[in-house]
Amino acid sequence: MSTRVAENVSALELADYQKAVRLVLRHPLITPVYPDGGALATVRRWAEQLRTDLMEVLGYRLITTADTARLQRAQDQLDPTRPALSRSGRPFDRRRYAYLTLTLAALGRHGAQVALGELADAVAADAARIDGLGLDTGRKHDRDAFVDAVSWLTERGALRLADGSAASWVSDPERAEALYDIDREVLTAVHQPTRVLQHVTSVTALLDSAGARSLSEGRRAQRLSASRRARRLVLEHPVAYYADADPELTGQLRAPALAEDLTRLTGLTVERRAEGIALVDTSGRLSDTRFPGGGTVAQAALLLGARISEAAARTGRHAPELLPAPSAAERLADRAGRIDLALPAQGVFEQATADREDTEEETEGENGGSAALEVRYPFITTSWLRARTKEITEQYGAGFAADLRGDPDRLLDEALDLLAAMSLVVRVVGGVLALPLLARYRGVTAEVKARPRVRTTQSSGSTGSTDSPEAGAPDALFPADDVKDPAQ
């Protein structure tokens, strides 16, 4: 497969092609305005080669039109790490996702333009027919959630503000209004499901991995399907652990062709260790989340991760208990089960529970025939984690955000969520399991850097000097660039 990647791209143009690959992988929807004004031209230049390589290597389908480029991913797992974001940068909740889908449906029934208030009334009428949802334009909470959905579409170019202000409408819908132009081409590209949603009976039916193991496929087709799944596993996750992969993927993950394909396709480096394989993005050109990174949560997570790694490496009577981690199939079943419980109990979804039970039985049967050795990981208790978080806050809290500094339980929870998203730990009942990649940060050191105190001369006729306004500001925690990573 590796000989076919970028085969029509010259050595001089390979870096530009790889830039286009990273662009479309990071932004599955590209329009004349999103993510920036030049992105669409970059992708369209390489559209033909991109379509070939993304399908051959990853099983992804690229659809291009005059004003859009839409990447249809093949999804093997449920990924909670790439949510839609509100205007304030917070992940969408269920209400906002519901408003987004209802807004898309309502826009399909409008002409070239729509007023925000009119669109809100249309969405409210649909939302009223859904138990537990509703949209009351008289409540600012509901208006905020609705405008977050509208703003998400506006950012991507499906809507263009022609007049007025959405923020003013949120504040006072009786006195303010906003008028939007509707871009039909972008609107169509936003929602292009790869499944007939009316036939979906559970969340796992949205995934592609079940079809990848079809016994009706020929051996060559099965190998191609497995190779694509393995490449997607490495591309879409911080690390692919051999112990966590399906048995049919282990050989593909270890094959030299995988590293060659992904390196030539993305321009990034594939790093192999005894426990697994990772696509290393040191520049942040592809990753949607950087670690180490800036901000209170990322910095606290790094410091806590270093302490967890040190504790995990202890031996003798201080050695932590070793426990098996939930497998990828078990984590998927648990997450899918919790999502399915929120689906409507009537209509096409009523088979969700039965489908999930059948899937679990099949998984248990497959695992029962496997002779894979169970891998165990150091278990770190919640009480220990709370104590270390308190120590970190006391030592470095001067540079933390005030709301998190005053709520250590929330800080711990968000830091562990980040570590889990980066495949550094697995959250389990009563604590976490330390995964092998966490050892990379065992020797991390940090320091609080004091802000310089600037002396300024007072106005004429005065004597002495005063400190600048910034002199009284709290010390700042180290920037991300000051992290000392022993692995580098």
C-alpha cells in the first residue's frame, strides 16, 4: 500500500500536499470562510490525489464541490474528545446538539434568507414535540443555547449575518433582530450521514468496525479493511496499545507499511515502543489537543501525571496494586449503553437494548476464544490523587485560574479527563490505571516564574517611584514551552 501514497506528488511539492492532508483531517468540513480564507483553495488543488489516498489508506471519502470540501470519516469508536464548541468555548450539551439538528432541519424549509426570531419559532415548534426538550424564547438560557447552534453554523459559512446582531437578540428578542443569508451548498455539506438514520437502532449502528469483520468478505478485502482500521486507530488516537487492539489488527500495527503510509501521508513521525505505536505531532499541525499545553487544567494534568508515573514505578512494599484495564470493546459497550439509555423508547429505537445485548454476547464469545495474555496496570486510588492535587495547588496555585484553585475536586476531575483523553490513564471505579505512555513524563519538572516588577517614574513635581499595575499580579505558572520532558 505504501507505494501508492502520494504517488503523483513530486518531492518538491510533498510538503504542500501533506499540509493539505493535515488540513482536511483536522477540519472535515472546509468552506470559503472556514477554517480560514485560504484552506479551500489548498484542498481543491490536491483534491484528486487526496480522494485517492484518503480512501486507500484510511477508508475516508472526500467530497468536493465549488464551495465545500467534506471528509466523511469511517468511525470505529465513539470519540468524546472532539465536541462542537459554544461561543464561550465550552462543549455542546445535549440541548445544544438537539437545537443544532433542529436548526438544520428548519433551514431546509426556508428560502434564501431567514430572520433569527423566525428561525427560533420554527425550531421551538419542532422542539415542543420532543419530550424534555422544548425551546422557550422567553428564557435567556434557551436563547443562549439556540444562538450557540446558530453561531456554529455561521462560523462554518452555512449562515451569513446580513443585518442585525445575534447577541442583541439574545439580550432582548423583543427589540433586536438578526437577518441571515443561507448558503445551501454549505448547509448540505454540514449534514451528510453515512447511514440511513431512520434505520439506526442504537449508537453502535453508526460505527463502521462491525462491518469490517464481515465473513462474507474475501481475504484480500478483509486484509484491506483491517489495514485501514489499524491506520485509523493510530491516526485518531494519541497512542495505539497492542494489548488494547483487536487481535486481527495487531499484525497490521506492527507492520512497517503502516508507518511508511502514515508518515508519507501526513508528514508526521511514527514512534514505536514495546507497548504500542503513536503518530507524534510535536508541532501541533494536526492534533486538536496539545499535551503538554497551556492553561490551568493542562498544567495541573502534567504535574499530576508526573506524580502518578512516579508512584506507578515504585517497587517493593510501596508498589501499587496491578489491575486489568477495561478493553476497548468493554469501554465502547459501556459508553454506547449509556447513550442508548437516552434514546426514545418507541419507534425505530426500541430495539436498542436488544441490539446492545446481542453485540455484548458476540464480543464475549470472541474474547472467550482468544488466548491473549491479560495485561495489568498500576492502580492509583482517588484519595491519593486528591492529596497530590492539593499539594500541586498549594505549590503552583498562584498561577492557576481562581475558580479551579478554589475547587480542587473539579480541577482533579478535569485533569484526569485530559489524561484519559490522551491515553495516559484509564479512569476506573476508585481511581485510575497508569498506562505505559505516562512514563514519558515521569521526570517532568516545573517552576513558578515571578513576574518582573517594573519601576516607573512619577509625574513631574512628585518624588520617589511606584510599582506598575502589573507588579501586584500573581505569579504565572510556567508556560508550556518551559516543560522539561526527559523523553526529548
